[in-house]
Amino acid sequence: MNTNTDLLELSGRARIRAMVHPRQRVGLIEAGKVIGLSYPQLHRRHTTGKLDLKVRKDEFGQMYVNIDDLAAYLYPDEPEEGSKSSESPMTTAKRGPGRPRKSTEGGAK
């Protein structure tokens, strides 16, 4: 693991990646420590849908968080490394339910 002096030089997403450098994912307990929540708080927020962080399950059913997802959750305004701009070129608005269907009563065509 990196020393604290190395971490102080980094900021944002690079700092999160350096904290757990060899790994690409962390469990919910360690992710909670980085975010500042306990495991029960983090798990409860995930199950109720109040957490914007993407939590995944491996083939054994263990929940984990990718490092890139964790860094993007903590620093949403910072652009990704290697991306040209932080804004997506096309943003689509969610559509409403649409027109109501015609009734089939009365012999509709």
C-alpha cells in the first residue's frame, strides 16, 4: 500500500485509485470506509435504492464496488482520465407514457 505522503500529493480520482492500487474492486466494508459510512448504512442505502453508487455481485454472491465507480461517485465533476470532455454529446430526456391506446370495444378496426 502507498504511504501517506504519496497520497497527499494526489487529489480526486487519482487519490482513490492510489489508495487501493493493485486491486480493481473493493468490498462494501472498505468502500464504506472510503465514503465515510459503516457497512450497515451503506448496505441499507443500496437495498432501498438511495445510493447512486453502482454495487455489483460476483459469482459467489459477494457484493463489491469497482474502483472507477467509487472514484466517479466521490468526484462526479472531475473528468475521466483519457476522455476528451466531461459532457456527453447526446442527452436524452425520459419520455412520458405516450398516447392512450384505442379501445377495442365497439368493433374498432
